[in-house]
Amino acid sequence: PGTVEVAQLVAWLETFGRLVHEERDHLTALDAAIGDADHGLNLDRGMRAVVERLHADRPATVDALFKTVGMTLVSTVGGASGPLYGTFFLRFGTAAGPVDELDAAGLATALRAGVGGVVARGKAEPGDKTMVDALEPAVTAYERAVGSGPEHAAAAASEAAEAGRDATIPMVARKGRASYLAERSAGHLDPGATSSALLLRALADALAG
Ligand code: ADP
Ligand code: MG
Ligand code: MG
């Protein structure tokens, strides 16, 4: 109960893949409004490749697992979100190290490192209308709830990610393709923040068993 095993982390990735597949057309429609109408297609292609690869050969340690995930996303997803999600998972794995389980604090460290990687790579700040607006408050909520265990902390993170996603609606985009629209990007949900909320929903669901 207090620890998260590799099998649960694989369940997280499988659940994220399923949610992205279910929401593929919605994510793509969001991107049609303020981008180039490919976000759901990009991420669905990438997560399908990830899940296929994990079914063929599941790494035994957390760092190896997320190295596979990150490299697969970088190589299969075109566009901004592939390298950004890829970096999230690569940094997550490096921070976790060659272990076969994480405790609540270890998961906090890995999640924080993942978000740090997205920020380092994409240079977005909170308020720029990107996936950072869902990821950053989610990890902060996880850290605040870490003492209540990974399951509760992940549930808090998921709620914070969804609030962060919704807060992107009035924002004016300052990074990525949506920034080309300037003020006209306001009034729309950010597609990447929406998929990032699915990532935290998947974690909460996987840890809830
Ligand atoms: P592309 O814009 O190249 O077609 P996607 O449509 O797959 O890529 O992803 C778009 C999403 O990527 C945006 O909704 C936004 O959340 C995210 N994004 C774009 N640029 C950045 C950035 N510099 N930092 C963080 N997130 C970004
Ligand atoms: Mg796009
Ligand atoms: Mg594109």
C-alpha cells in the first residue's frame, strides 16, 4: 500500500494509453482550434507504440522502464509534445534510478524531475497555456499530500491537474503553435494541458488498483 511497484507503473502507462485513445478525437479537436489538429493523433500513436513495446519486453527496473517509454515517445511522436512527454518520462526514470519499487516520496521526486525536464526543454512558465499548467500544480499537490501515501497523493494530483487544465481556457498562449494566434488563443482549452490531466488521472486510477 505504501509502495508503488513496476507493475503499477506499467498499469499507469497502459491506462494513460487507453485514456488517450478514448480522448484522441477530443484532443485533436482542441488542437484544431488553436494548433494544427494533430495532438490526439500524435499521442495515440506514441502511447500505442509504448504499450506494444512494454508487452514485448517489460523492463524490471523503474529507470529502464521509463527510458524505454521516453525513447519510444521521442521517436514516434512528431511535433512539440513528443520530445516534451519523452523528456518527462526520461527524467522521471533517471530520478527514480535502478529500483523495482518507489515509496510515496520517491514518486514525488520522480514526478518533480519529470516536470523539471519539461520546463527545461520547452521553457514554458506557468500561465503560458501549455501542459506545464496542468503538470506543475499536479506535482505540487502530490508533494503536499505525500504524507498520506501514493494513492491519496496521486488523487490530489489528478484533481489539481484538472483544475490546472481548466485554468488554461482564458489564457493567451505564449509557447508552441497556439502562440501564433496571440489573443485569439484565449477562450480555448490547451490540448497539451488536457492530455497531461489524463496522465495524472491515469496515475490516480492505477494506484487506486
Ligand atoms: P505540435 O504543436 O507540434 O503539433 P502537439 O499538437 O502534439 O504538437 O502538442 C501541442 C501541445 O504541446 C500544446 O497544447 C502545449 O500544451 C504543448 N507545448 C507546445 N510547446 C510547448 C512548450 N514550449 N512547453 C511546454 N508545452 C508545450
Ligand atoms: Mg499539434
Ligand atoms: Mg503538429
